[in-house]
Amino acid sequence: MTVKQLSVFVENKQGRLSEITGILHDTGVDIRALSLADTTDFGILRLIVDKEEAAEAALRGAGFTVSLTPVIAIGVADRPGGLAQAMMVLRDGGISVEYMYAFISRTADTAYVILRVDDNQKAVELVQKAGFSVLTDAEIGR
């Protein structure tokens, strides 16, 4: 149970994020979650969107380097230690978390996180067994 994440290579130039978000707007794509990691010269913009194929095609058509990556989205208790519990489950199960980022929850007592891990299937099994919810595309709001 994974969701598709767009990863966009972004040069650190004024206006590049405006250009990308404008392309997504013009394509009718809604951003559900995002993360931007950067260095001096470039960044990687990671996006969860409602129409990943349309977004990918539009961004590629505008000359951006784009890839689709399967990631998992989980819900954790929105309280101190909620995320720590999920991380312990993954650690104890031998799962390596490459990166993660949060996004807005539509439920008051739940926080949502996107995780890129080294074994999606095993990670999903572990967190579900421990009682954490794994979100589907529909639950993210597509």
C-alpha cells in the first residue's frame, strides 16, 4: 500500500518554485504534501499530488527532471511520542528510513507522515501490525 511521490530536481534560482507551482496550477494539480531539501546549487522538491501522471508529464514537458517514487503514508497519534513509537516499530523491524516529512491531517487527533524506507512492503506490515494506519490515495484526499 504505497502512494506515488513526485521528486523534482530544482536549480537554486529565483522563481523556480514559482514556475513549478504555476505549472501544477495550470495543469489542475492539487498539492497534498511537500518537502524541499536543498544544497547551495540545487534542491529536490518532493510532492504528493492528486494527479501524479499529469503533474509528471507537465513538469517534464517544461524541461524539469522528474521521477516517481513509491512511498508510504502513515497516521500517528498527534501527541508527544506518537511519531517515536512508529519509528521504534520500524527500527525494531530492521527498516531504514531514508527520509520523511509531515503533511496536514484532516483528523484532529492524528498526524500524517510520508516515509521513504528501504522496504515498503515490510514497513507497511510492521506498522499495521503495531496498530498504525497506512493511508491510501483516497485517504490523502485524491
